[in-house]
Amino acid sequence: MSTPETKRGGLPHQPPGNTLGKENYLNASRGFLSWALTLDHKRIGLMYLVSILTAFLGGGLAALYVRTELIAPGQTLGDADMYNQAFTLHGAIMVFLFIIPGIPAALGNFVLPLLLGAKDVAFPRLNLASYWLWVCGAIFAVISLATGGVDTGWTFYTPYSSSTTTSVIPIVTGVFILGFSSIFTGLNFIVTTHKLRPKNMGWFNMPLVMWALYSTAIIQVLATPVLAITLLLLIAERAMGIGIFDPALGGDAVLFQHFFWFYSHPAVYIMILPAMGIISELIAVFSRKHIFGYTFIAYSSVAIAIFGFIVWGHHMFTSGQSDLLNMIFAALTFSVSIPSAIKIWNWLATLYKGSISWDTPMLYALSFIILFTIGGLTGLFLGMLAVDVFLHDTYFVVAHFHYVMFGGTVIAFLGGLFYWWPKMTGRMYSETSGRLSAALIFIGFNLTFFIQFILGSQGMPRRYFDYLPRYEFYHQVSTIGAYITALGFMVAAYSLAMSLVRGKLAPANPWGGNSLEWHTTSPPPLHNFEGEPRSDDPYDYGDWKWDDSVEGFVRKDAEATA
Amino acid sequence: MASSTDGKHVPHVVPLWILIGVLAILLILTWATVAVTSFDFGSNMNLVVAMVIAVIKAALVVMFFMHLVWDRPFNTVIFVSALAFVGLFIILALLDTGQYQPTMIPGYTAAGGVVP
Amino acid sequence: MSHDHDHPSYLQHHFDTPEQQFTSSKLGMWLFLATEVLMFGGLFCAYSVYRGNHPEIFMYAHQFLDTKLGAINTVVLLCSSLTMAWAVRAAQLGQKRLLPFMLILTLAGAFGFMGIKYIEYSSKFDHGLLWARAYEPHEEGHHGDDHGDGHEAGAADHGAAHDGGDDHGDADHNGAADHNGASDHNGDAAHEAAAGDHGGEQAEALPDGVLEILPSGLKVEKSTIAPPGSAPSGTVLTVSDDGHGEHHGPEPEKTKVFFSIYFLMTGLHGIHVLGGIVVIFWLLFKSLGGAFGPEYYTPVDLVGLYWHLVDLIWIFLFPLLYLIH
Amino acid sequence: MIDVLASILQRVISIPAGIAAAASERVWLPRSVSTFAGDIDFAWDVVFWLSVFFFVLITLITVYFMFRYKRRTPDQEALPAPDHHLPIEIAWSVLPLGIVVVLFWQGFAQYVNMATPPQDTYEIQVSAMKWSWLFTYPNGAVTNELHVPIDTPIELVMTSSDVLHAFFVPEFRVKKDIVPGRYSNLWFEATEAGDYDLMCTEYCGKDHSAMLAKVTVHEPGGFEPWLKEESDYYNKGWSMEEIGEKLYNTRGCKTCHSVDGVNGTGPTFLGLYGIEHALVGGGTAVVDENYVRESILEPQATIVAGYDPVMPTYQGRLSEQDISALIAYLKSLGN
């Protein structure tokens, strides 16, 4: 650790290990181009973060529009076309612009090399290209919005998508580009994990979030190209009428669904695996206890990645897929539930006899366990063939995937964001507002979506602009829940934004974690570490002790922390 | 293969006779695959023969032109798993579409909706 | 910095050794190739599904592809693969004059491939053998309707597709060359004058049901089955090939899907060849400046891998599209 | 805007009444009204109570640990505990495997039932289009609402003329996508007379949520007379206008064309006959016999300005006589 400099810029109490006002990656160079053309993974991660949060805001507003429209049967705000475009926009933005790049490209980009003790990802230029491809894809999404919107649903099912008059081609082009952005991130992460670990870090010394990001990257690399070709075929279908998917031209509409879900089911694991990785970190760090069953959790991530490829047909049980395939996919589908269950049990065992702090990231992690349990268990209903036939395309499915995607991924994303925020910015957020946001989102989310399980089991179909009066009460509750959730997000945004203005300065290790990112300063220097970081078991917290003067954790063996 | 202790990269050079020999075999196989089309092996055997030849050709290119025999084994793992996933995709899709073929309506053309 | 004593200019700051950088690049490239395999895998899947369910379409439609040109292209691509592998070898051995030479040979192969592809494509365009919506097969040499010899008006528009031919390939090239630029037979007066004679005369003395016999021995027959996509029903011309009984018969339904798949597969492959041309040019440019040698030849190696993959895909496309039996 | 807010506020105020109403009905699943609905409900119950058990277990453990082991002081360390335990881990990996095998079997066995229709079903042709249903009975009668006899296995042979649709009746627990270019089959046997809602559950565009129909299950002996009544309008002594009105109501016209002067997905029929329309792409057309006929048979040929080209063709669905009847009805709506 370098010798402390005198405080600059009138910063308040600056704990050791905090580099605000000194040299760090944020001020290593200045000017717009130093960001736009940066090769530093940390800056790219931050740019991603700002971008995907903007996308999240857009998708969230679309969601609020949808929920508000549904507060009463019939027309509330706009007509059916408007509603259809709103839910399509909500789905497409949230899936392709927010949740898929969310954890890997934003948080992952920032922490992955730090976790490995590396200076950067293996291909920094590719990383930057990935970011700008994302921007490019987002621009296409905006173009499609500006040229009349899209009303196909995020799944782009043919033949509706090849016959509707709305702007399908721009948004599909956008998603095509976003696919390459995702591939580049995945490719980069695999190579980085393989090649840039420190010499003494074996595969089983990696933090579990690395296993999760690595498994995610495998899916990104192997599945996303199929999405690319699917979308290319869809564009060709519309532009040239090639007749692969459109029955009117001699094609096969169900084949499109095979193509689409061959990517989009593994993509579900692109969304949830990194979230599980973050939860493994949070549970261990905030219990100050070694993660339970490291090997099982690590292998279960890889297992989920691989099983994820052989279950896509469960999205097609009522689609006209043959009975034979329905049976095969139904049997294979249950295989995914085993590794997911393993993780839940291991997390609970980690909590046992821990020293459980109620800091904001941990509150998010604990709500993840409960929400993901509901999401996972309701998946069992949908895996059972005969029950799925009844529940398919109803609100039960909507609720199920929101419990996994929102209750799982978004919650873990927020947990990770609060967890690494001090490392990224060098500032602590206010715990009060942080905890309030976690509570509000938990309550609002359950109000919004638990009621939709009931709604779905009553037979309410999804993507309905209007509905039968008997469903009205449930929709009202759901809409109110959506607004409470939105309030929770506003509180979270407030908490993080205020921390930048008047947050306390963060120490190097506010939480007592032992993965390598906590071994460097907050924020880290341009090349991440001063000297070669020393890696050991990332879940052995015995070397760190709480220091009141630092308001964080310091190494026990450090002679003087200055 | 191409590693050394001090981290300096030492390339593996493929002997010229291997490269030219591989090309010769590839050309012969190309001739063969065209030639066998004039024989009828019955049912789908012609397709099988054509694919076997293509796989041999592809394997030669991958192993020698692309250095995979001398490369790190993990690169082989990547390539083979990519092929395996393609195979999985094709087999399951074929299995399904083959099953529901009888329900197809011959000569169907859509009656409503147009493409802009 | 751990490598301050030995820091070649090509070594990026976040790598410790050239070896680490090289194997990283190589691993990245193989992953990229895996994505390419899966991307083309989608097309192969679409191909398999349609061939599995409609073998008759493939049996019928592949006759319009030119096996001879396909085979020549295969050879061209294989040879350029060798020169590429040789280029990598030259770079590894520091043969600074051989490397650009081999790259130029590879480029020659690439351009040769695209040139032949161009000939094939323009022949398809001339005959209206295009993807589904544009599919409108017609026979260049046949212009009966223009000369009032009694055929249904419009028959030629959606009528005979011509053999591109594994067995009658030469006839097709001649046709394609002769009628280049004359695909719009109603608008091109000069062409009508040239083609009109034999088309009009032959049709007069033919047996019932056969509308025309082409110079190559193909009979253009009357069929009652309209190809989908051609709007009015009526007389439809199809080609039968007397040499090989199995190619007889009317045009199956959904034939246009074959051409959709053909254009998608060869088109996407062609785009990859074009991409290869660009990067090989870049390599050539760099190699002329002496950028590569035994200690640093990563770009040559990676482009080589890419180029071989393009070759690899063609190795499958050729029998699957041209050699259907 | 104020209106919207006021109506939203009104909805919010009415929620307590809604809770009371909802609490008085069954919460999960609608009534079961088909032969296999009971079996599916059993499978549902199995997985439902299993889920409740695990949910309660995991939540209790989480919440209990959260309080029991709460960190009191910032420097509090964890209590000693093992970081792995192979037998336990293997147990909780393998046990769920056994459970999911049971679940798979439950779902699969019932599915086989649903997928295989019995012999001697009563077959009804279903034609789905944006955004209405047509049901054709063996005697040629066509309606836009489904009528079936009770306690009789019904087989539906379904086709779509445009995009994907799906047939869903919650009370019967049946659902099947209707794929254009294919015949989709589905069977059920209703066990209780009454009216049920049929919904389209595969997103099909603008009026997806309006693509509803009533399913009427007739009491024993009630179906045959109804069917007789519905068939052959031309031998009932009705006027052409009356037949046209009947066709308007039963063949899907009214989904998009109102008769009250309000334009919907298509122009209203009120006062339509004889006027001159502006067309998409320029030009005009007078609504006369030929124009109406063409619009029915080739709806894509001329599109009225301001509307989307979404109407399916009725070629083969309406006879010449039917078209004449519809023209007569249109004329009666005046201009």
C-alpha cells in the first residue's frame, strides 16, 4: 500500500484504501473521449451500468403503462395497439437491453478482472466494441419505436411478425446486433477466466461468482449465434419472403419457435446464473462464514448451463410440437430443477451459525432466496405436461418468469450493485434508504406478481388488453403493487445518487469480503492492483477484522494501516 | 505444445509435405464425392456417403490446416462441443417436424394479412 | 510491471508473456469459430428440416444448380486453404517474401470463388430461380407467348425452369452467357429477336403435352400443377430430363423454399468469403511492412483459422446443395 | 387525464369490496367441467401442496436464521460450522430427483389422456382468424359460438387462416395452438351444462383480447334441436336482409364492423352502402355489389384509407347466396 497523501479537495474523513481525490481509474484521464474510447474494463463496466439502467427505466415505464392500462377492463389509457406496443417494448427492452447484459456486462465487466487479480479482460478492444454494439442495438430499438413501434411481443413469433405492418425489421436488427455484443462479452470472459488467473489461483480457488459468469459465458457463446441466424432469417422472411417460417410462403411456424427457444431458453440462464453467483458471494460475505458446499455450487452452475440447452421445448408444449418431443422435453426439463435446488440448500447451510448482517445487499440476497424459491417451485407446475397445457400463456407463466427474472435476477443485480458500489465509486450509500428500498421492492413485487399466480390459475390469458370482469380485482391489486415496486426503485436510485453527493468515503473493504477486489483500493487504480495480488481461499474471512476507525475491515496481519 | 518455460512463444511449424499431402487427399475426395453421385446406393445411402466424405474432408482441414492436432486440447473441446450442440439442435428439430408432418395442409397459402 | 525487462511492442500491458497472449488469442479465435459453427448450424437445421420433410423438392430443384461450377469452386477454395496454411508457415519461419506471395495466392482463390459464384448467381437471376417471393422460374430460350404460337399468355412467366445441370451443365452456361442481362424478356427487343426463332418453331411440331424440346434434349412439358407463388392457374411448364428417370415429374410444391435456403446458405457463406478477403488484404498490407515473424504471427494464424472455417462450411454446402441424389 | 385519474381512483377505492368478493369464490383454478379436468386438478394439487411445503420450509429457515444469527456488533464472527458435508449434499441432490420423477409422471400420464381422443368422437371444424371463430358442424351449420352436447367426446379439427391462435377453455383445462398451414386437433368431453368462455391464448395482434366466444354445453336432448335451428337459413322463409343479419352476427363480421356508426378495426356498416371510399395508395371506390363482393372474397385487393390490411378472405367460407344475403343486409343499413 502506498503512503497516504494529504487530503485533497477538502474530502471528509478519508479511510485508508480510499483513493478519491488521489489517483484512481476514474481520474486517470479526463474528457469525453477518454471514456468513449477507454479500454479499461472498469470504465466500460460503468458505461454499461449507466446505459442499462437507462434502458431499465424505459422498460419500467412501459411496464407501468401496461399495469395502469390493466387496472380496469376496457380502455383506460390508450387503445389496444398502444397496449400491444407497450408490452412488446417492455419485454424487448427488459430482456435484450437490460437483463441479458445486466449482470455480466455491467457488474461482471467491472469485477471480473478484479476477482481474478488481473489487469484487464483478455481483449479490451473487443470489450469496448461490445459496449458500442450495445449502444448501436439500443439505437435501432429507438428507431423502431420512432417509426411506429412494434407489436409482436418480444418473442417475434411468426407468422405474426412476418405479416404485421409495424416496424419489426429495425428492432430485430437491433436485437441481432445486441446478440453480437453479448457474444463478445462471453467470449472475452471465457478467455479471461482461462488465461488471466494469477498463477496460484486454481479453478476451485475462484469465487463462485466467477463460476457463474464463466458458465454464463459458455451459454452466451454457444446459444447466441442461433438467435443471430433466427433473426437474420426473420428479417429475410419479411424483406425477401424466403418462406422458411411463414406458412403462407411454404414455411413452418413451429420451426421458428424451435429456433427461437434454442437460444431463448438458455438465455434464461444467461439471466439467472450470474444472479446466483452474486447471491453466493453475498450470503457468504454477509454471514462472515465460508460458503457451504463450494464444489457442488460450482458444478451446479456448469450443470445448469449445459442442461439449459436441452429443455427449450418446454416453451412449446401447446404450440403444436409433437407429443413425442413434448414428452422428451418434459422429462429433460426437470433436470434443471436439481442444480437449482442444490444452490438453495447450500445457501441456507451457509447462513446456519453465521454472523448475519442486515446490510442492504444481504437483505436483497435474503429476499432473493425467498422469491427464487417461489419462482423455482412454480416452475414445477409448468414442467408438468398436463398442468402446463392448462397454465400455458396465462398469467401464471407471467408471474413465474417474473419471479425468476425480477425476483431473481433484478434483486440480485441490486444486491450486487449495492455490494460493489463502494468499490466502484469510493462512496458509501445510506443504509437506511438502502434497506427501505429492499423492503419496498420486496413488498411491491410480491403484491404485483403473487396475485398473478391466482389470476393465471383462474385462466386469465397473457397479452390481453381487455379482460373479463371476473379478473378485475386481481388486476387492481397487481397494479397497485407495481407502483409500490416503482417507489422502491426510486428510493434505491435516490440512495445511490445521494451517496455520490454526500456519501461517506468507503474503505477498501467495507464488508469483510476476501475475494481479490477487496484487496485493492476503493476505487481501484487504473491497473487494478499495486503489485501482484495474493490469492487464497476467497471464502476464508479469518484474515480480516473490523476496525472502527476505518468503519470497514482491515487485514489482521497488516502492521500499520496508516 | 507450443510453450516454453520463460513464456516466449515458440511456434509449431507444420511440415510442407503434410500440407500438400492433405490438399492432395482433399482433391481426391472432392472428385470421389462428385463421382459417387452417379451410383444409386439406395434409400438415403447416397446422402450418408456424401456426408461421410465431407466429414473426412472437414476433419483433415481441422486437424492439419487448422493445427488442431498440435494445439491445446481445450480448443478441440470447444470445437467439438459446438458441433455437438448443432447436432442436438438439428436432431431434436428433425424429430419434431418429422412427427407433425402429416398434419400439414398441402398447398396452404394464407388468406389474410399481407407483408408490407 | 512484471515483464519490464522483456517487453516486445506487440505485447499488451495486461498480459505477462507473449506465450500467454498468443494462447489467449488462439482460444478466443476458437470460441469465435464455435459461434460461427452454431450460426451456420441454424441454417443447416433449416436445411435438414426441409430436406427431411420434402426430399422431392431437393431432388427436383438441385438440378438447377451447376455441379461443375460447384466442384470447381470447391477445388478453388481447397487450394486457397492450402496457400493460407502455407502463409502461416511462412510467417512462422520468417520467410518475409513468401508470406505476401502466399497471401496473394489465397486472395486469388477468394476472388476466383466469388467470380464463379457471381456467374452462378447471375444465371439464377436470369432464370428467376430466386428465393420464395421473387421465385418466378422461366426459360430464357423459350418465348412462345411473344410470338403468338398458341401458348397461354403468361405461361412463360412462371413456366419452365431450366436445367442448371449436373449432366447438362454446358447447356446451362451457354444459356446463361447468351442471355445475360436479358432476363426481362418482354422488354428486351434485341434478345427476343435473337431467341425467338428456335423457340417459336420448335413448339409447333411437338407431341401432345410437350411444349418444347430444348437443344440439350430436355423436354418442356405441360403440367397441371401450378408452382405456388404464381398467381393465375393454367399451363405450367416444367422440365424433364430424359437421361435420368428419377428427375422426371412436375415441379413439387414449395420448390421455392429450396432456393430460399440455397441463397441464404451460399449468401451467408459468400459474405464470409468477402470478410475473409478484407482481412487477408489487411494481412497482406501488414506483411509487406514486415510486421510478422517467428515471434509474432498471431494475426496470420487467426485469419488462417477463419479462412479454413469458411472452407470447411463450403465442404458441407457443396454436397448438400449440389450433389443430391 | 383527470377522467383517467378519477376512474383509477375509483377502482382503488373499490378494492376492499373486491377482496370480499374474491374471498367468497375459490382462489385457485376455475370449476372443472370436463372428464379429464379432475385428473389435472389432482396433478395440480400434488405439486401445489409440495410447493407449499418447500416454500414454507425454506422461508421459515431463512427468516429463523436471519433473526437467530443476526450480527449484533460489527466485529461479531461466525460460529464454527463445517463448510461442506458430502452425505448431506448428496442427499439433497438426489431426493429432489425422486420428487421430480413423480411429478413428471403425474404430468405425463394425464397428458397422454388429453392427447389421445377416444373412438367415435363428434367432430367439429374450427376456423380461427383475426379475430373471430367459426365452428362448422357435421351437417354444414356454421356459427361463431361453440355449442356442444353434454357427455359426448368432442373432437375439434382446427385451422387458422392467418396467424397463430390458440383454443382455450379454462373450465375444460384444454389448450392448443392453432397453427396456420396445419390441422390442429383437440378433444374434450364436457360434464356440466352451461355457458363457458373460450379465449384465444396465442398473441394474434390488435384484438387478441377480444377474440372470445361462448361455449354452450347443452343439456341432454338440447343440442340436436339447436343444431337443426341453426342449419339452412334459406328454408325458413326469412328475408335476405334477415339472413344477412344472421350471417353478420355469426360469421365474424361484427368483430370488426359495427352497425352503430362507430368505426372499429374496419369501417362501420351503417350507411356504408353506396358511398365513395378513399383507398390506400390513392383512388376511390364506390361501395356497390361488386365492391362488397370483392372485399369479402379478396379483402387485400383494395384497402380503405385509414385502415390496416388485416381482414381474412371469406373465399370458401361464404357461399354466393350468403354474399347476396350480406349485400342485402348492407343495403338495408342504408346510406
